[in-house]
Amino acid sequence: MGPSRSMLSYACALAAAGCVSIRPIATPRRDIEGTHLEMAAGLALDDPPGVNQPPLCKEMALPCSARTFPDFGLVIQGAIRHDAHLAFVTEGSIYVDTWDTVGVNNFGEHRSNHVAALLAGARWMSGSFVTSDGIVNRFFTQVLAGPEISTYAPTRFALQPGAGADFKLAGAGWWFRPSFDYRWTHGDPWNVSGGRFTAALVFVPSQHAQPASPGSRRF
């Protein structure tokens, strides 16, 4: 005896519900994927080798003391998105590494090493993650390279890999971006390789509402 009409109806309803549950999220949102251009500016905490810490302080004839805090700096970035997962990035940055030169005459009155860099490279981005309350986040990794200039070292090639995340803010087109990277340079007798943490505000001009892409995930 075949199944009753009510059972067939119930089975069809379950199948339809299952199909709906696995469909990509299509919640409208304002996403960084809605434009090809972005600009960012923020503060950085740089941690180069401390010249007042052994062995550098002895090699450079500077007073030796304990390091107290990383150096503050500024970061400006611009990016052009190629697609949803790849962007081309440029970055300009500067920070001031303060030295203790008390009792040292050969450095004159200079007490700070200004370190600046102009880098460019690529950023690889994950798909967007949509939280249950509609907040859009995503993660990225990037590799930048270019010249680094400082007061007491010659211009050198710098390689800077890093990673971070983008968190959508309430205002249209605004995002918050924390990230960590490591800048590597090479040269004798001293270089300013070191880690860096940045906290930046990202602005995406003319950002407009976009439907969620099939790669979006809801949590």
C-alpha cells in the first residue's frame, strides 16, 4: 500500500526545509566587497632592538638600561581590491626610537632614531563572517616589501609579513583593523628589525549595500 497523501506532504515539507537551511546566506549588508578602493590610518607600537640594552648598548657605546615600552608610530595604507580575496596594498609608516645618550658625546644632541618605510605588496582575505546580529568580520594575511630609511642606518630593503582582521563599525564605510606584523631588514652593524602591532580605522569610499556572497558564513 503506498504512502498516504499526508505523509507525502510532510516528507516534501521536510525536504524543502532542508534545502532552505543549506542555501547561502543572503542577508543584505554593507560589505567591503562593495568597492575596489580603501584607505586606512592608525597608530603603531613598534618593537625594534633596544640600543640601550646589551649587547647593542656596549657595541654602540651607549648607556645600558632596561627597555620600558615599545615605540609609537603612525601608519597610512591604501589598497585596491582585485577581487573578494586579493588586494594590492601600499603603506607608509614612521616611528621614533628614543635613545638614552646621557654622558655620550659622539652622538651630539641626537637622541632619537626616526625610522620610515614605504612598502607595497599583496593582501589575501578570507570570506566574510556574519555574526547572528549581522556584524560582518573577516581575516587577512599580507606580505609587503620596500625601502626603509632611518637616521642612523643606510636605506635598506625591508620585508614585512603580517596578519590581522577587519571588524565592521556602525558608520557606513568604516571598519576597525587590528593587525600584527614583523619587519625584517639585514645589515651590519645594526638594523631595526622587529615586531609591530597596529590599530587602524579603515574607510571605504562609496560603500554600498551588497548581498552576502556564497562564501559568507553566519555564527
